[in-house]
Amino acid sequence: MLHLGSRTIFQRRESVLRGLVALALGVAGGACFLPGQAAAVPSFAAQTGQPCAACHVGAFGPQLKQFGRDFKLYGYTSTDNQPRAQWIPPVTMITQNAFTHTNGNFPGDVTHVGPNDNFTLDEVDILYAGRILPHLGAYVEVTYDGVGGGAGWNNSDIRFAREGSLFGEDIVWGITANNSPTVSDVWNSTPTWGFPFAHSNAVTGPAASTLIDGGVQWQVAGAGAYMMWNDLIYVEIDGYKGLGRDVRRAVGADRTNSMDGVSPYWRLAVQQTFDDDRHYVQVGTYGIRGEIFPGGDTSTGTDKFTDIAFDANYQWIPEPKKVTSDVLSAHATYIREDQNLEASSILAGTNRHDVLETFRVDATYSIDATFSPMVQYFQTRGSNDNQQWYGGNGVSGSPNTTGFVFELDYTPWGKPDSPVNWANARIGVQYTAYTDFNGSSAHASDHNVFLINLWTALAFNR
């Protein structure tokens, strides 16, 4: 979904009263379609006959358990012999609604919203999420921005997957076509799907993020191949080509910068389970190299970005055969980006070379697949560069940002005893606390964000 910070979209100004009405309509709209939201998609549950808790930590996405990782690895095609899944398209509608409060007022900080206390109907998403043919499946998402207006494509991943053998061991191999680096990741823990899963569109976040951390999200088209060998080693190689300006406008992803050439993306990971599947560990690396025309200006060549990242995942499930077992799920990722800014140094006077580093670690403890407290520590560090981070306004030239995210989610459905398996919902209360914000600790807490977020999800193939 949309992310905090440089990936935040603009929104239309709304009064508190209009926001309350929008929030109420969003909740009611989701309910009206019932016969009596980075998200758990009920069309998957309808297709497989399994509740959302079988795939997802906390019975709502995007955190995956083993069943969910396998479902994605095999191309979203498993039906578990559910007859309706053979002929009803796996389509889901998701709505996202939010209330946002910041410690400080920021009039004019974000277009189309008030300086504080904003109620918003953030998104309405329509997804095709599941099987197309026996070995072909897809997760394709189209999003309408309920407050900023306009529609466009969102995270999309189309897969063809088969089984085979290599060196005497079983393999799963496949082909993916997608629109963002890391959107195809089997662990849903790298930037596209990483925590925090809920965000506020009503605030401006930190200035700096790496190329792989949303820098070309939805602005590219990519394809590649992947393989899981012996349920142990995963390898994926993709190539991404920047979309033309007219195409970006057509898909609602038109931004200033544009990518040149084909950018290689790689993913390598090792996984293992222990103690009768109670403990699960994964460690890996991923990265990308891309060339960008700054501001779309081709007169001075490109800036070159090389991102190298490492990640690790751990899960503890004390009762692995119980769908609603408690789950401890932890993730960590480190990204280092080397920036060769030859073009920007000529056009805007930036440094010729900058470095940007990001580190995040988070943990979730899901209780009965219903209540899920979460916490994250995040840190960004990089070179001082006034022109790169602040356009030369002289306030600060540092991208350094540090803080914590605390969240508590409640998911009433998505379990075996839920009254329906074609609908799900999640309400979350989140607080983001900054100790440094864009290079300064002074008044960093003014940017602290209190967020209440409601997601509803409904499948039409049930």
C-alpha cells in the first residue's frame, strides 16, 4: 500500500465534520456489501477454504506464516479443491479509513488536509487475488485515493509456478511479472510489505528513503525468475524497466524522476524450521542497481544508485497445528545505498557522492489471532547534503531520522469459528515517536503521530 514519508500522496482538504462522515461511510460501505487492507484478502480464504489466520499472523496481512509463504511461492493458485474457486473470479474490495493527530500543527505541510486532527477515507482498493489457470495466479491491485482523488495501479504480482527436481531434491520454480522491486518477496517483510502496515496520508514523513525502499514503486515494469530448492534456498533475479511518462500518468504513478535502462534486482535467502515447526528462521540479502534521470531531465545523464540489503525473519508458533495459536514474529532489515549523483550535482549542486543507510527491526506478538501488539525501532543515517535532502533551503542537510512505532491491532474475524470467511476487518491504534527527525532532535517530537486505522475487506467469490 502507500507508505509513510517520501512515498506519501497528497490529499484533499477536509473539515473534521466531513472526515467523520467519510469515516462512517467507509465503515458502512464495507458492511453494505455483506450478505447479512500491504492486507488479508478474503478471496484467498474463499479460494482455499482456509481462514485468514492460516496464512497471516494476526488473521490479517501482510505478515505471513508458512501456509501464506507457500501460497505465494506456488503462484496464488491453490484451491484445496474448493469448487466455487474454479469459476468465480477471486476479487476483493478493501477500504482504509483513518484518524490522524500530530503533536504539532503543520498548516500547509501536506496539501488537501487540515493542519491537524484529520479524518480520512484513505483508499478503496479492488484486487484480483488468486488463481487464473492451474499454474498461473495473480495479485493485482487498483486503488482509488478517496481523499486526494484519482485512481491507479498498486502492488501487482503475476506468477507462473511449477514443481520439479534439481540435484536430487525438490524445487519450486516460477516466473514473476510485477511493478515494484520486493513486491514479489515470499516473506512479505522487505520494503513493499514491511512494517508499519498502516500509515497516515495526512502527514509528511522523513525526507530520505532508498531507491529500493519505495523510490520507484509502481513506476516500473519488471519480470524475472525464482526458485526454491529443497525448501531451503531461495533465489530470484528480476529486471525492471522504467515506464514512460504517458504510461505513468495512465497508471496513476507519474512522478518527477524517471528510470533509465534496465535495473537488476536480486534476492537470495536461506530458511529452516526447528522443533516440529515451532521455530522458523530466515536470513537473506536483496538489492537493486538503478539509474535515474533527476527531475526527468536527460540533459546531464543519470544518477546511479546501488542498494545492498540484508534481512532476517524469526517466528515462534507454540502450537503449529492450531490455526489460532499465539505467534511471535520478528523482522529486521538493513539497507545501504551508494549514490553517484553526477547528474544532480550539475543540475542542483548536490554532492557528487552520498551514502544512505536504513535499519529497521520490529516484533509482533499475536494472541489467539485476534489481538496483536507490535513495536518497531527505525533509523536512517546518511551524508550531509543540503541540496539532496532539502533543496538548499538551509534548514538542515542531514537525512538522519530515528524513532519508534507502537501499535495494537484487533481483528475480530478471520478465524475458523468466524461467522463468515468472505469478509475481514482490522482496527489498529498506532503511535510513532521520533527522537530525531530530518537531522534534528529539537522539536522532533512535534512530528509524532497518533493514528487510528480501520481496514475492511470483502471477497466477491463466496
